[in-house]
Amino acid sequence: MKPNIQPCAVINFTGPQLQKCYESNFAKAGGFSAALRPVCALIAAHKVFPTFEKPHSSRVHETLEHLLLPLLRPGPRGWYQRADADEDPAMFALRNQLNQLAGEKLEQVR
């Protein structure tokens, strides 16, 4: 059974660099559904900023906040319920972090 994923509204960030990174990754995620494109772009942006900044920087936290928004919550659920979701160790670690912050297991079909 496929999860019911609705496309989300436009995502706006507080900083122009994060906004540009998100928009660039959103454009590159054309192979994903309208509901999963924002999640793909958020995860890609989340991967970029710890490379240049500390893992607890405000930009890293802002991507996590957006991934946990109630409006977007179906997106990460759908993302982590994909068959290949656990292939990348960094994605697995991010999923565990999101699970802990959200208080639910995003990979479980409801």
C-alpha cells in the first residue's frame, strides 16, 4: 500500500544560501513525485551544510525543522518507505535522527 503523500507549499528559508541550495536541489529532483521533490531537496541541502559548517549550525537545524513540519511529514514518511531508502548510511542516520525528533518511525507504513 502506497502512503498518501500530498504536495507541499513553497518552502522559504531565512538565509539566501540555504534557499538557493534548496531551489537548486529541487530543480534537480525532477525524477521524483511532486510530494517527494521537496523532501529530496531538503535532504540534499541537509547534506551540504554540515560539510562547510558544524552539524548543529542554524542552516542544518532549519532543514530538519522543515522536514518535521506537519505539512511535510507525509513526505519524509514516503521517502523512507521506499525500497532503497536504507542503502546510504548517511540517509539511515538522518532517518534515525528524524525518527527521534518526530517521535515516530517514519519508515513504518501506517
